[in-house]
Amino acid sequence: MAPTNTVNGNVTVKFVVNEKGNPPGKLADAELHFNDGVLAGLKLIGFAVWERRTGGGRNVTFPARQYSVNGERRSFALLRPIDDVAAQARIRDLIIDAYADLEASAA
């Protein structure tokens, strides 16, 4: 499926819907495209929208880099809050709301 856009102020959320259903529970990949300011013309990739395993709602994973320490796989978050921990929640809510809009427009 072609990417789908949802504009919210200075950020456009672009989705590529996971039509193959692999991996299970993954609904779409998401990107943030910046429309204004010093980040205008850039995009941040690596987000994904998932169905919660318990079946109640959605979850968003953030861009991360995986690495190994003594054979153990670990993950390093690439987008982290400076001071305000709620900043990640705002991005997560933006992506979940945009995905809900996408679902509503498809229905």
C-alpha cells in the first residue's frame, strides 16, 4: 500500500501499512516528516504501530539501535527526552491518533 499522510501542525505522520501481517501484530511503519523550523525537509524514521498483545489498544515503538554485550542483545533508544519525560508520550499519542484517523478514513 502507498504511504498515507496525516498532518498535525508542523509534523506530518506518514504510514506504510503492514498488509502482509508479518511480523504478527505489526500494523504499520510510521515516519515523522518535519514541515517547519530547522528540521523542515527532514524525516525521522523507525517508528512502528503495533496491536497490543492483550488486545486492548495500540502501542508505538521508537527508533532504536540494537547491539550485543557478552552475547546479550540490548537496545539503545535513538529518540530520548532531554528533561520532560512526557515528550515521548506526546509523540506516541500523535502517532496513535494519526493511525486512528487513518483507520477511520479507511472504514
